[in-house]
Amino acid sequence: MIDVQSLKKIQERKVQWEQTTLKKTLEVMPERQAKFVSLSNRPVKVLYTPLDIAGMDYNEDIGFPGEYPFTRGIHATMHRGRLWTMRQFAGFGTAEDTNRRFHYLLSQGQMGLSVAFDLPTLMGYDSDHPISRGEVGREGVAIDSLEDMEILFKGIPLDQISTSMTINGPAIVLLAMYLAVAEKQGVPPAQLRGTLQADILKEYIAQREWICPPEPAMRILTDIIVYCTRHMPRWNSISISGYHIREAGSTAVQELAFTLYDGLTYVDYGIRAGLEVDEFAPRLSFFFNAHNDFFEEIAKYRAARRIWARELKRRYNPKNPRSLMLRFHTQTAGCSATAQQPLNNIIRTTIQALAAVLGGTQSLHTNSYDETLALPTEEAVTIALRTQQIIAYESEVTNTVDPLGGSYYLERLTNEMEEAAYDYFKKLDALGGMIPAIHQGFPQKEIQEAAYTYQKQIENKEKIIVGVNEFVAKEETPIKILKIGPEVEKKQLERLENVKKRRDPIKHKAALEQLRAAAKGKENLVPPVLEAVKAYATVGEICDVFREVFGIYQDPGFF
Amino acid sequence: MAEEKQKKIRVLIAKPGLDGHDRGAKIIARALRDAGMEVIYTGLHQTPEQVVATALQEDVDAIGLSILSGAHNYLFPRVLELMKEKGLEDVMLFGGGIIPDEDIAKLKAMGVKEIFTPGTSTEEVIKFLRENIKK
């Protein structure tokens, strides 16, 4: 970036500075810590200079926004042209409760919906399954049949709003339900906008909501990709998610590496299923975490864009530049929020959201301050949304593209993140790819180790968490929290029972039979799931077919 | 040798229900093991029946349930009930997770010995078990 002669001069001055100015300062005033490390536990130097990015080629490695390798952003004007989508994740209780929250959020300026499902739905069980006891409607909305989905989107025009659904194991079922609701509203699949998370690999690595073993789960996923590619051109077939990897305790580097490697695995499967890379790569989207280490997070997003563009180009040589663009949603780090002094979470969230915006996110969810205690109240979720709006409209950080680009520290960090991610790629390649690596517990153990290290750093006060291991307050002001009463479960069970009574038993049985036959064969599973859903077969019944044909994945349970 | 082994505290760390948040459970399991205890970890998605059956079979001194999904008001009482049924009255039940203060008070009144919320250090849990399980 800088000519050799100038670099030599900088090097000489740097040595001089170290021996005089820096040395003198350290003698009078030693540094606060023996060593400074990032949240990923990587050393941070006292100062970064052009020497740290000496080998970089501006045009090749950084370039211009909207152009390969997209380090500075995927659009030429980024947030000057369009702000990110403010998309708060919501879902609790029954479909009616969540529908009310959706209408409220849309009235407050939210631009897209993001559905949180309860644990039984995420695991593919109905509300009346014994293992669902106590969990119905608690961490999200309970969806058993198409009827729940119809209520969930009542009064919401699906041709105008984009919907993101956080669902993985049973993703195919919820996609089919969404298609069926749209059909009833008269909206064709081609008009639907939104995202299905459907990232099954990260379930085994981190989020841990699965149904079948990885191999058949990848078949179901490939069928989703193929179906969406053929019928839903405006729909993101997968949201490849590092978010949960980070929440499970990974470092930023692990989040970056495992997520991108998962993404490349999905591209391989799509190609193997007969798709052209340009047909579906532009509809793959990503989902990252925004944690506390401000610069490391921004570097992570920049490195992610660069690696994705480079790898897609190298491996598949697509013709459409959109295939090389990594588009991503961000959520602030739930795992960074503390139950102690919960209002402090508003400040944490602000810093994290700012990192996501400066990192060039396309969509953002800001966590509510009370989420360590319960699901967010309306007041808490409003403050979280306002945080985004203040960054967007008051901070002026959106006025130029990639404003921190060119910072010696940030560029160096971006390079380091990239190198560290490639180190993990090599290890995963050596294990035979992501699925064999999961079977061997490699990503799981790496994350666990990082989580344990971080816990120890907090306990030893190597990392300070305000209100937890320092600045602890004895008296805590109680905050209002949202409560989900047992009546939610009761109401949901009644509705499920009614649906089962009312549906046409012959049509229902035939649809499940057809699905079973399809699962045993090779045809695409989306159409038979759609038929089953329309016959009011439940999430649990459809997933039981998968469990029966494909088997159940058991947690290896190592620690 | 056998006598020394007998002195070790045996703990079952369990993840009941459908909750998949296992970071805390695994950190605690690892920390207790590093502190010299014998730790059995159930893995995810255990029913209360499975948890109690494992506790019985493994002859543990304590069961620690980790619950972050909000299902604690069902799962803790159910495990306590089954422990009574199976004669595990000497086994201590404790837990951790996202559990509101008022629920903690109720659960403790029912017989749950202690509930640790987020922000607890592993040292606190180790100390608590050492003080409350006399071997």
C-alpha cells in the first residue's frame, strides 16, 4: 500500500519511538495490564502503523464497495442508499399473542417480521407431546398446525412484508405452512420475500435443535434449496448462522470459520443436486452475532465478505457477481447480556449494534435489556428498536461507506481474522469436511474450550464484566418482566385437539402416506409436505414421518 | 484406592426438557470435574424419568438441572416427585439457568437446595457442593 522507501522510514521512526517516547512513558506509567488481548484471546499491540498492512494490495484485498472482493460492502452506497432492515425477533405464547406483537412492531416502524418459535416447534414436536410439557409458547410462539400459522399472519399481507423464520430441523414444514397461508391470501410463491433459517449444520455444532442425523437432514435441506430456487426467486433459502455458534461460547474467529465452511458445504450440496451456482448462491444469506469487542466484530464482517467472495470465485467461478456477495443479518449478543443491572444491556446493545452497522449489515436485531430474565416486554423491545433508529437517524455514521476502512488496526485485524479462519478451513478439510468433523465432535469441542476459557477469564478478572465481576451493586431495582402463564399451554392444547377433530381423516392419512413414500424415495420433499400441511397434518406428525424413515439424532453428550 | 474414590463427590448434571442451551451445563460439568468431583452429564433432551433413573443408577450425591427455557416450574417439581418415589431423598437437587427470583423462592420451599443464576462463578458452585455434601 505504501512504497518501500516510506515503509523503511516508518520502520526507523517506529524503532526510535519505541526506544524513546514509548519507553519513557512506560517507565513513568506502566500499562494497566500485563497483556492486552481481544475477546477472541488474540494479542493486541500498543499501536498499529502502515507496517502492519505492508503486504496488502488495496485493489485486490480491500477494493471498492459493490465490487469484488466486497471487503468494504456489497453495495456502492451502502446505508446512504438504504438503511438496514430493522427486524426484531418476536414470538411468544399463542399465535394470537404473537400476531398482536407483530402488528404493534409494524406500527412502530419495524420493517420486517422475524418469527421466534417455541422449543416444541423447533424440535418438531406437537404441544401435546409429553416432552413439550412446560415449554409450550415459552421461548417463542407455539405452532402445531396450519391453523396456528393462519392466525399468526392474520391481517399481515404477505406480498408486502418480508418474513424471517428461525426454524431449522422442521424448516420444511414451516416453509410449507407459509406457502399455504400465502396461497389462501392469493399470494403466489414467486412474490414471497423473506428468509428461512434452515441452517441444519450449525444445529449439531451449536444450537442443538435437530430431528434427524446430519446426512438425511442435508437431504431435506437440499430439497428446500432446490424448491426455493425453482419457485421462490425473492426468498432466501438459508440463513447460514454464526449467531448460535457464538452464543454457544465460540470466539469471533470460530464463528467466522465454521459459518463460512457450513456455507461452502451448502453450496457443494446445491451443485451436487444439479443447480448452477448462479441460480442459488445469490439467495444464500448469512446471520452473524455482534459481541462486545467493537473492532474485532467489524473486522469479522469485513473478513467474512472477502473470504466468501474469494472462495466462491475460486471454487465455482460464477458469472453473476451477486453470487459472490455475502449479505448478512446481525443480532446483538444475547450471551453478553447480564442478569445483573439489566439496564446496562441497553448500552452493550448500542455498542454491538454500532459495530454491526459499521460492518455493513443488511438487517439487524437489537436485543432487549430484559432478555436475560424473560422474554422482552413491549417497553424493552421498543427501546431496543429505538437504539437502531438512533444509530440510523442521529449518529450520522451511515453517511459514508465503511468509515473505518483504512484504519491500520482494523485492516490488520481483518487480515488476521481471515488467516485464522483459513487455518480452521484446513483442519476441517483434513477431517473430511463438516459432517465428518461434527461426528468427531471437532467444532463442538473447539467451542466448548473457548467457552470455558472465557468463563475462567471472567472469574480471574482478566475480563471485566460491569455489574458481574466489577462495579457490582448490592441493591437491584426490580424490572418488569413478561410472564407466560400456564393458560397458554392449555389454550394451545385445546386448539390442537379441535384441529385434529375437524380435519378430514382420509385426506390427512393419505397425505402422510404420500410423504412417507417420498421420504423413502428420492423426489423433492417440499410438495408432499405442502400437501400434508394443507390436510392439517401437524408439525409433530410430519416430523414423526422423518423420524421413522430417517432416524433420530441423539446428543453425544460429551463435555 | 477404593476408599479414596468413595470420598469423591458424585454429581449428575442434567439437561431436562427440550432446551438446547448447554453452554452453562457443560462449563459447570467441566469445572466440577476439574475440582476433583466425579461428573456424569446426561446430554440434551432428557425426560425427568430419565434424569432420575440415571441418578439412581449412578448413585450420585447431587443432581444439578440446567434449565433456560422457562419450563423450570414444571421440571423441578416433577424431578423432586420422582426422586421421592424412587427413594432418592438423600440426593440433593440444585439447579441453574434463567429463573426469576420469585420462582427461586417457591422452588427452594419445595426442596430444591439452591438455584444459581447467570453470572455465578464456577467457584461458587464448587464451594456450595463441598459445603453441603459431607463425604
